[in-house]
Amino acid sequence: MNDILASISNREFAALFWLSAFLILVLSREKSREPLQNVLRTFFKPVIVIPLLLAAIYAAGEIALLSHFGWWSPANLKTTLVWVITFAFVSMFEVLSAKDRKAGLGRITGEILTVTVALTFIVELHNFSLPIELIALPLVTMLVLMAEVAKHKPKHADAPKLLDALAALIGLGYFGFSLWMSYVAWQETATWANALEFLIPLLLSLGFLPFLYVWIIYVTYNDVLTGISIIGLDKNLLSRARWLAITRIRTDLDLLERWRRVIQQTKPSNREELDHSLTALLALREREASPPVVPPQDGWSPYLAMQFLTDRSFDTGHYHHSFDDEWYASTPMREFGIGAVMPDNLAYYVEGSEHAASTLKLKLNINNPASAEAAETWFIVCCLELLEQSISLDAVERMMLSIAQLDDFQEKIPFGSVSLRREDYVGGIPGGYSRYFEIKRGLP
């Protein structure tokens, strides 16, 4: 127990003091006490507690393994508890909120191995005196919170830069002080105990990644099957869908999400239709891996067309069925204008049939005519890029002036046409308009 108490730093004592003071303040006021009780009731539900308990058991196994090799002792308990709360539990919620869960896991893995981990460890090696830490902690916390709030206030656009600079300066002060103290007291700093304090969280984090991977798979399966059940899929078909996912999709979460969208769109009514939906999707995946060649008179390969603007960071997602014989892929709207209620936006669309794309389209929506220059400049750049990638550099040279001036035009190309037009909004935003740049090929 004495070892554990001795391991608590002045900064951690200050954090415990202010956290306790905050809790006492909350509990002493009836208006804030009830919301806190509601939060606690929500948190301590089985759906949250059971996964955290499983994570704690897994972490205990990691600790037992480190202890077996003599790398962990009760003196490291404080560091371990902090790791469980700030990394293990937090990372479980982070991967849940990530749009791309596998990418979220990759980001967490990258963060474990960054220089920031070493810098944070150095900062925590030496603390100021307890009175200074008690004063500094609320001031630094307030500064960071003010910077975050200011980022969402367009009227105070310069404030976040100043506040971030002050926070960085303070962080540099903490780092410089700890680095200097480490140099002055080198023999006390360069110990095996301190090395373990650095290595244990790192090893625990790396060892926790397999648990996070299994957690992501479980959560994704649960979300997908829940989403399928909501559309009214028969219970027997739901069981069949679960079996197909486990046996044929397995851990391919991207394919699982795509299959969910297919089921929600087609709403299979029997086992044959359900099986066919997955078989067709697997065939589509094979075609994506080895795209067929599409002759110019028929259009473009959809999978090639989807990559025409990748250098401009346009990600179209998957080429998929829309309705009847129509297929398409589209990018999310790229927004322009910080703090605008309805920002200008630009998107790229690939449209056609299952085997060939026949229309490539850029659509620009100008919702703030007074500040349209940035969006229109980017639109021009993307139009020229798309024309070069899909047709030729010669076509760019012929149409560059019309595109740069944003003149309405239509020009023929082999097996198709290129057009640019503007459509003013009817009602709605005063002065608002859309611009369409379309390249068509292979249409009758």
C-alpha cells in the first residue's frame, strides 16, 4: 500500500483533489445531482458493464503474464489502473464511434507507437510542488476548454490560434522542466523502475489490440444483424443471414456492411433471394479486384472512373445498384466555408450500368454566393482533372478557356459529349445556384 501511495505524483494528487471537489459540488446541488444519477444509471447497464468487465478480465490476463516474467509488481498498480481507464476502456468507445472501425483500430495502433507517448512519459516523470500543481491544473484545463469552445465560434476565429499557442507554450514548459530535472537527477531517473513505468502501458496497449479486434467484429455483427431485423426480415431468414455471414463473410467487415445495405435495399423474401444477394455481391467483389476492360464506345470501367479524382481526395465508395438497370457511386459532399450554416459543397458522381459507367458528373452547390470564389476555383480544377483523366489532355486544351470562365457549353467528343451548365435555385437561398460538369460516353 505504501508503494502505491508513494507512486502517486503531485499532479495526480491535484487531479484527485479537483475531481473530488467537483463531485462534492455536483452532489451538494439537487439540480445537478439528478442528472448525475441518470448518467450513472445509464452507464451501469449490462450492455455497457459486461464488455468493460470482459476487457478488465483480459487486461488482468495481460498483467498476470507480465508478472510471470517479473515485469509487473504491485508498485505498478497505479499506472496499470490509469491505463485501463484511459486506454483500454476509452479505446473501446473510440472504435465504436469511428465511421470506419478497422481504420479506427489502425489509428489507435499508430498512436501507441508515436513519439507522443515518449514525450508524455517524460512530462510525467517530474512534477512541480503540490501547491503549484493545484493552481496550474484548473488554469490549464480552463485554457484547453476555452480553445475547444472557441473553435466552434466563427466570430472568434483568431481566438483558438492564440489559446492553442498558449497551451503549447505551457506544455513546452512542463516538458522542459521535466527534461531538465531528469538531466540534473539522472541517476534517480535512469532506473529499471522508471523503465517499467514506461514499458508496461506500451506492452499492455499492444497486447490489448487482439481484444479490440474481436470487439470490433462483435459490435459490427451486432449492428448489422440489428439493422437487418429492423426492416422486417423473417426470423428464419435472419438466422440464415447470421449463418451466411459467419461462414462466408467471416471477418471481412467491409463486405458485411455492404451486404447489409444490399439486404436493406432488396428486402429478400425467401432463402433463395437472400443467398443470391450475397453470391451476387461476392461476384461483384471479384469483378472489382479484376475490372473488365470497357471499350470507349460503351463508356468507362466504373472502377477506373471511380479513381479519376483520387489525387483530389475524392473517395466514391462502392459502385452499386440503384434501381432497375442503373448503378452509381458518389463521393460525400466536400464543404467550403468555415462556420457557414449551409456551406457550399461539391461532389463527384459515377453513373451507368452494372458493367460500364456512361456518365461522370461534378456537381457544385453554391449556397453562399458572396463567398463562392474558393468553391468555384476548386470546381474548375476538378473539372480539368476529370476531363484529362477520362478523355485526354488534348480535350483539356480545347475546353480549358470555357471551363475556366465557367461558361455554359456543350461539345462533342468521340462516342459522347462534354457539357457545363448553371442552374439557379428556384426559391430557397437568394442568389444560390448549382453548376454541373458532365462527361457522357456510350449512351444511345
